[in-house]
Amino acid sequence: MSDTKITREKEIIQGLQIAGLSCRLFLPQDYGDAGRRYPVVYVNGEIPLEEIVKKAAKMGVGLDFLILSVQPENWNDDFTPWGAPPIRRGEDAPAGLADAYLRRLTGQIKPYVDAHYRTETEAAHTALIGYSLGGLTALYAAYQTDVFGVIGSLSGSLWYDGFCAYMERGKPLCAELKVYFSLGNKESESRNPRMAKVAACTERAQEILIRQTESAACQAAPEERVCLEWNEGGHFHEIPRRFVRAFAWIGKKI
């Protein structure tokens, strides 16, 4: 079942229910005219797609791929890799259900999209990105599945308890993985002592991935494999613009 809305000439955003989750799908301008297949960017969590599409047009960024955003059942549970103390005072402790969410994403949602739309199904043409805890889970996915060849972690909650140590112990499963990080230059000013570690943890994650993605099979320079872009402001500043910058980088990789 879908609810279709045309946002600009020949650009379409569809509301879908896939595997019991609410999703929104963006189809690029020439999708209805061309017979070719398209890369897909999956997004952990709902994003302001209409605003992002308009912002991309103003910034001169082409969105020549499908975008599917997936709303989780519970943000703090589905987008955390394991249990931890409550993130904020008064909240429930996160349950750490990212593995179950990723099984649903890779085992049900992606196969549905590939079956019903003209997609390039290979990992090299499939990206997974997210914001905040959604960005944490996008990066976690790189160590759990080889389905995604490009990962984007925007203001990712990489301060999450034990996550960088987890990265150090593991290795991305996609042989030619490319990763995009985005962070605001004031995010470390958080009053939450765990969240205040975000810049140090993001830079550490970048260093880890530069090492882990270096191989004889991948000749790309470190900055081409793993990118960290800085933005003005704190965690919630200019989120649509940050997504457009991410899509600009990712679009060149998929």
C-alpha cells in the first residue's frame, strides 16, 4: 500500500509499508522515462525528504539514485547494537536490537525494493546512512553484513558505550567499503558527558576505518575511502543541508 506525492516535476516520493515498517521512497526525475537501473541509498530513520530534495536543487546536487528511509519501531532500541545505560535521564535503557533491525532491512526490505523497482542490487551500488543513532547503526552494519558498499554516519552517536573498541576488534565485511562521516563543530559541547566524546570518537572511527579498508584490492587514497566533513553548529543544526552534502559525496561512490 502506498501514498504517492509528486514533489517536483517528475520527482516522486512514495509512502510505503514494507516488512511492517513505514518507509518513504524517493524516485529521481528520469526514473519514469529511463529503462536503466539505479543505485539505492537506504536511510535509517525518517528524514525530511521534501525539504532535502528542494535543498539539493538549490545547492546544485543531483540525486540520481533511489532513496528509501525506514522508520524503526523504537529509535533507541532498533538503533543501538547492544544494551547500555539510559542515554538521557528519565529514559528507558536502550535494548540493543540493531541486529534484528538489520536482518529485517537486508532480508525483507531490500529484497522488496529490488523486486519492485529498477535497482542496481550489488553492494557497490547500495548505501546505508543515518543520523545520530541511525548513523551509529549504519556504521555498525558494516561489521555485520556485506550488503552495503557505502556507509554514511551523519552526526553518528559513535560515543555509544564500547563502540570504537568494537570496531577495533572487528573488520568491515565489504571488501571495498567506503565511509562518509559528518559532524557539527559544536557537538562536543554537549552537557551529556557521554555525548561530549562524539568528536574524539568520530575521529578515532575514521582512523580505524582508514586502516581497516586499506588493501591490495583497493587502491583508492584514504580520503577517497573514508571522508570526514565538518559542519557549522551543534547536533541539530541544518540537518537537511548535512544530508545533501552526504548525498553529494555518496552519489559519486555508488
